[in-house]
Amino acid sequence: MARYVVKRVLFMFAALLVIATITFFMMHAIPGGPFTSDRNLPPDVEAALRDKYRLDDPILVQYGNYMLGLFRLDFGPSFKYEGMQVNDLIAAGFPVSAQLGLVTMAFALAIALPMGIMAALKNGKWQDVVTMVLATIGVALPSFVIATLLMYVFSLKLGVLPAFGLDSPQAFIMPVIAGAGFALAFIARLVRASLLEELGRDYIRTAKAKGLKPSVIVVKHALRNALIPVLAILGPTLAGLITGSFVIEKIFAIPGLGQQFVNSISNRDYTAIMGVTVFYAAILITMMFLIDILYSLIDPRIRLK
Amino acid sequence: MTENQHPMTRSTDPAATDPAATAPVVTATDPWAPLPKGTISKEALSRPSQSFARATISSFLRTPLAVFGVIVVLLMTLLAVFGPMLSPHTYDRQNLAYVNLPPTMKVSEADGRFFYATQNLKVVELSADGRLVGAIDGGVEDPVKKRVNFELGSNTLTLDYKAKPARFLYDGQPVTNTQQMWNSEHVLGTDGLGRDILTRLMFGMRISLTIAVIAMAVNLLIGVAYGGISGYFSGNVDAVMMRIVDIVSTIPLILYVVLIQVLLANSGGFLSIVIALSTVYWVDMARVVRGQVLTVREQEFVHAARTLGTGNAKILGKHIIPHVTGSIVVTATMLIPSAIFIEAFMSFIGLGVAPPMASLGTMANDALATLRSSPYQLFIPAAAICVLMFAFNFIGDGLRDALDPKQRR
């Protein structure tokens, strides 16, 4: 176990290193540099800017400085927002995104688990059919389609929900539903499939033969094992929720990290793109790692080597 | 179907294949009564043997949703390929006289002529069968009364926009004779620059499908080659190659795609999206293929081939990969909707193909700004994306079931 954890941590760092390196060289491979694109700067101003951001250093020196900065958790200054550090941008955006992401995850689980369980218990009945149809729709509809349709109906036509921001509890409703769509459908399908499989196993038959109540059989015996695969996909799902938030945050004008990222792309704010990418990657990788560890602690059949 | 249908049970006894001997005997009332001796040959197959491909196809064709998916995809492909050629409009021709015209218009009839007021208070005249006659120019705006006056010969047409929706007055009299009319020139309406949405939709489907298919093909090649080599050589080669895959798959792929897209943005959106998608999404395919190859490579026919001195490339390509086709096909089918999805997603956050080109995602993105006044501009590409996603998902599910012998009935 300890060996596995050490190995995984090393992997995490390797992956982050690779991401940071790829990001750095990609951003520097863009022809023209950050200050030549949109406006015509006087040469001396541009020289001063290049000097300020140390863009005239050899690329390896810049790379070294950037990586050293990363080890101190310093993502450097933003190119477009004068006087802002990329750290400030992240500190402003991330809490908003994290809040939205966690609420979305909680919502998805709260709906998907009962739905999946019901579909498995009523296998083949109308409850099952309805769940599977909804789940197929959820998997096939892109989140921006759900989001814009919701916005059109509930904000523009009915006027009952605010179209942007996260200022009131109602404002969470649409972003959460739109963001949860895919995860919800995916989890519901998985719960159904895995509970159906567990219910067909021998130990369930034994439990039935011993005369246990059906509710005890489902909750105490089958569900415990059936939820293990669900736990395994929570990491990637959470990752999906967070990256999916680019679109949700853009549509609902939520000032989160995803919005920040999209803005920095359209502003060609290279340091911000680099910083937010590395930050995102670090968060996602850490989350997947934690869930993998949790997974192995819960399921004794999985021995980590 | 019974459990013991393995091809190995096939009998060489000619009597066993005699149809008369295999015909099931239906006993009258008692289902538990023993059959008379000799009525059933234990060795016979209960149904004719089928080749794997034929069994797969017939199983696939018995899944209505999957067949529906295939039909939809074929239709949409035909539309995407030939539609723009047959259309009288082009995807990029702008016509600022006919901006934001919806598919159905509420027209007002006055003096046998039909008028439609657009959201930006322009007036378009239509013929009785819904063709566009022309825009009415020369409106004089009266900001105090909130009216626009047009001179039509000796008559005056007035557009009163004090109350929404705007209404027409003809020679001072309110026009009450209104009707819904189909836009027969632009069947799905026009967008914010007066471009025909149907043509753009078909063109956008062409772009989206092309991107998805190219990305799928490249991912297929890279993934199969990578996974095949990794699984076939196993040992250290496998260890190193799979560690690389592990690292790549920890990278949130969407971030990487965005980075490539930003890097290549100057070379035109189409190419960079294709490159971005096809350099990243082979990881899943590589994992699937490697897992399958690892099991197949231990089978006797591979050892036999190796003993006969067959080269590695030939063993892998001719003997092993054909055994893995099933999972490759399923994974590849599922790659297409995810590529369409990612393309739409990228276009939607502003990293799509460059204008005036259209893809389903850019059309949806463009429509967002005018969602309130012209929602149809969003609904149309969104519906197309959904239909495509559904169709490909159905095909993928159907193929997965059809290729899985355990699911076969």
C-alpha cells in the first residue's frame, strides 16, 4: 500500500511536470509573442514590456524560472491584467467554481443513486424504462444545449429564474441541472448495471434463503458492493464536471475559474492560460489520486501493489 | 439458445445434421415426460452455424434503435455531402436585407401584399407563397410616435413599435389581416448576417462529421498500433509504453486540446481542431487494444505462427489484430460522438473553425447572442447535434451488444 501511494505520488508529479513543460513550450511556440498580436506598440514600449516579463532571456532560462516559480506555487504575472498575478485570478475564480462543482456533484448523486437503484429493483418495469430513456438523453445531450434550453425557457420565456450570476440560491438551479446532466445519467446507468449484477450473485440468494427482509438485502448487502464501481468513476466524473464548467460558466456568466480560463484564451493571456492549466491539472490529478486510495481502502478485493 | 453451442461440439456424424433428427418434438401436455429415445441427437446443433460477421450483422439488424441510428447517420451524411451542392444558397453569402428571418413568419396582408417586420424593425415583403420579394427601403423613422413610415407609391405603410410585437398600419388603418407563413426561400430561416441557416446547417454537419471521422481514423491508427505493440511485446516495452499512457491520461485532455487549439489558432480552426482531437484521444483505444492483445498473444495459434518463423509485424497485423476487431469497432464508433461533442464544445467556447465556415458548435455559439429574439437559430444546430449524438450512441450500443456473443439471442 505504502509503495503504491509513493508510486502514485511520483506519477502525479511526473504528470504535472509533463503538463507544465508542454504548456510552457506550447505557449512559447506561438509565433509573434504576446505583445505583437493585436495592437501596434512603439518599439521601445514593446522592448520595455519584453524586458519586464523577461521574454528576451534564452528560452531555457525562462523555462527554469517558470518551473522554479511553480515549485513556490507562483504562476507569475498576468499579461493582460496590469498588476494582477495569475495567482490572484485563480484565487478569485476557484472558490466560485469549486462551490458550483460540489453542489452539482451532490445534486447528481442525490438524483442518480435513487434513480439507478429504483431502475435495478424494478428491472424491466416502466420505472426502469423511464430511467434508461432519461439516462440516454442525459448522455447524448451536450451540456451547453441543456443550459441554453433551460435558460430560454425559465429565464427568457417564464422569467422565473435569473439568467446569470450565482447571487441567490435560485441562481444555482439552472447551472447545476445543466452541469449535472451527463454525470447524472452516467452514474444512474452505472448504479443500475452494477446493482443488477450484485443482485444476481450467490450471497444474495443465501441472504434471501435466510429470510432477511428485502430492504436489508438491498441496502446492507447488495448496495455496498454495487456502489464500489460508482466510487471508482467519481474521480473522472468530478474532473468532467469541473472542465464542463467552462461552458456552464460562460453561458450563465458565472465568474469562476472556467470563465477565467475561457477569457484568458480569448485575450491570449499566455501566463494566465499556463497558470490555470497547471492549476486545473493539479486539482484533477489530486482528486483522482484521493479517490483511487479511497477505493482501495473500501474494497478489500483490490490490492494495490 | 442453449448454453452448449460452442463450435467444438459440432459433430462429424452425418446423421446428426439430418434435419428430421434434430426437429424438436412437441409433447402434448406433460412438459416433464421423457422424450422417446432417438428423437434428439445430443451432438447436433440446434441452429445452423453462422460465421461471426454474419451473426454479428443479423444480431445488429435485430436491434431497432441501432438500425434507426444507422439510417439517421446515413441520411445526415447524405445531407451533409450533397445538401450544400443542391442548395440555391451558399453557406457564406450574406444578405443584409434578410437578417434574422425565422422559418415561419407572422405576416400582415395589406392590399394583396404581405409584409413581415424583423426584430430590427426592417420590413420585408413576401409573395403569397412565402417567397421573399424584397426589403422595403426608405423608411422614415418617427422616434416620438415610435413609428417607421414607408412610402409605397401613393400609400403609406407604417410600422408601429410602441407595443410589442410591432404592428402595421396601412394608410393609417391598423392591418388586422395577419397569418403565419412558411419562409419558403429560407426553409430554416436566416441568421444574423442574412445567411441561409439550412445551407449553413448542412455545411456545418459536413465540417463536424469530417472532423469527427478524421479524428476517429487517426485515433484508430495510433491507438491500435500503440496498444498492439505494447500488448504484443509486453515486458519492459509494455511497462514503458503504458506508463506514458498513464501520464497522458492523467492530463485532463480537454485542457490539452485547448492548448493545441490556442497554439495552432493561426493556421485556421479546421486543421487545428483535427490535430488537437487526433493527437489526444487514442489513449482509450490503446488501452482497450493492449488489454485484448495481451490475452490473444498467449493463444496457441500465435505460438504456432511464431514457431513457423513468422515476423512480429505479420503476427500482430495478420493474426492478432483481427481477433481484436470487435472491441476496436465499438471503441471507434464511440469515438465519433465524443469527437463531435468536443468539437461543438471547443467551437462553443470560441475555439472553433474560423468564420465564415460553419460547424454545429459555432452555429450554436453565434446564436447565443440573439437567443431572446431568434431562438430558432440555437435550436436548429442544437437539435442536429443531439440527433447525431443519439444516432451514434445507438449504433455504438447496438454494435457492442451484437459483437458480444454472451448477449446474442
